Amino acid sequence: MSVHEATRLKPGAVTGKEYRLLLKACKDGGYALPAVNVVGTNVLNAVMETAAKAKSDVIIQMSNGGARFFAGEALPDAHMARVLGATSVAQHVHLLAKEYGICAVLHTDHANRKLVPWVDALIDRSEEHFARTGKPLFSSHMLDLSSEPIEDNLKECARVLKRMAPMGMSLEIELGVTGGEEDGIGHELGEGDVGNPKLYTQPEDVLRAYDVLSPLGHFTVAASFGNVHGVYAPGNVKLRPVILKNSQDLVMKTHKLNPKPLDLVFHGGSGTPNALIREAVSYGVFKMNIDTDLQFAFAHGVAAEVDANPKAFKHQVDPVDQKPYKKLYDPRKWLRAGELSVVARLEEAMNDLGSVGKSLAV
């Protein structure tokens, strides 16, 4: 009996024990899930549509800027906008994922020191939701304190994980710096950065994190192996996935555990060659973030619609033959074109990650 025959989950937002079962299925099955940053309902719905079409589970996540945009840029309180936007995304998924027949993980992306209050406020929301329903609002959150001394990084991660663990929530941590920039968080590549040791996590630091956090609750590791947010010209990014293997092996041997004891995350997956994706997944990566390529896919789909009907985006009625253009400039027309472009690109990513047809949803 395969892991997928033995493990089945109810469709919907996956949290707690079900989330950990999903991660185990990914690692045992040798595949990973795409993690998609959403900024509005169009991309959010397109992600769920793709998951249903491809029969793949999926990770839906929000950056701080994406959450704020979801709530509306006009809200004057930026902190509250981040909290309300992320809460709105989570409620949307809790409501609709089961109707799409998919298992969806809810996660917040990169939160540095100044954004820790955002994460704490969202944990407050999960505690309220847990008290009412027995489930947290979110599956996991991420703290990205990789630019700080590791002692400070792990101390704050431990504090947050202690709050989350009673609800079965997971914490994603970052060790080593992911290059590039995402909503103001990160390290822009410059001259000489290709070999920057900060872009490569040391296995000894991963072991240290395991020693501190594993007694407290479940956590996942975004270990840097040269990965970068965004898409760069060939030669500007030197990925070394073997760092992931070395980290797994060190933790396994030190604590006499089964192979690949760590649940690993691949940040900056856009534009990565398939061979390197497969290698990273073989070392225990269950999640790959894909944002830049999907932003481009959405823009490309909308632009194609505009290019095909340029007059409709300049005139309500054709100035020559008086033909009305309402059916072409209707937002549902060109936004749907963007959605379908996202569906096509995300399904390609699911194929690359091996998750197509692997959904655990009953």
C-alpha cells in the first residue's frame, strides 16, 4: 500500500497533525508542494483551481506586503492592514478549499524583526479560532531572522514556537541569507556576491537549531544553499543543494534518527533548472516557493488580452464603427486571462515538483 493509499485527508485548510502528515507524504513520496504568494482573490482562486485540476495539494502564503495589499493599500494603519489582509486570505481558504476538493496549507512568508508583531497578532487570531473550532487559523508562520546572530534568531524562534505548539502550528525558520529581495526583506545581489558565504547555511547551524527547537514543537528549515528571490541571468546564482544533504546527515547521525529527519524549504525557486529542483527534493525539501514566475505569468496573460484588443482599453465604443467594447474591457474578461496564465504556469511547477496526482484529499 502506498503512502497515498494509507493517508487520506479531508479537503480544506490543513493544520496540526494533518499538516505534518502531508509533509511526511511529500518526503516519503519524493515530491514537493509549490508555495504561492498571493496578493488578491484572482491569484488565490487560480491557485486553488490549479490544485483541483492537477490533483495536487498546495501551500498558499502571504508576505507582509501581499497581506497589506489584500486588505487595501488605502487602510491607514499598515500593521492592522497586514493582520486583516492575512486573516482575510485564511478565512477565504477555510471557506473555499473544501469546495475545490483540495488540501491547502496556510502560511505567512518572511517576517524579520520589525514584523514579529505581525506574526504575534496572527497567532492571537489563531488562538481565537482554535478556541471556537479546535483548529488554528493558519498552518504555520515564518520568522526570517537570518541577518541576526544565530543566538538571537533561535531565542526568538523558540519564544514564538512555544506559543504556536499548543495549537499544532509549525514554525518555519531561516538559517543563512536568501539572496534577492521580497517585499523589503532580503539581500540584494551585488558584485562578488555569487560566492558569499552568507548565502550558504552551515550544517552545524542547522544542528544547533534542531537542538533548540525540536523539544518545543514542529519546525521547518529554510536553509540557504545559494538560492535567490527573483530571476537572475545565468551564472549569477550558484546553487549547492548538497548543503541540504549534509545538514540532514549531521542531524541524523548526531541524534541517531531516521534518514532525512528535517523538513526543508526551498526559497527562491523561480527560474531553477529541473535537475536542481529534483536534487533538492531528494534531500528532503517538501516545499518550494514560486512567486516571481507567477507574477510574470499573471501579467503576461493580462498583457496578451490587452494586446489582442487594444481599442477596447482606450474606448468604450469604437470611434469609427461605434462597436461597443464592454465585453472586452469588463474586468472579468482580462482578469480571467491572467488567472488562466497562472494556472498554466503553476501546473508546470507542480509537474516539476512531482506533486501532480498526489493530493491526499479524499
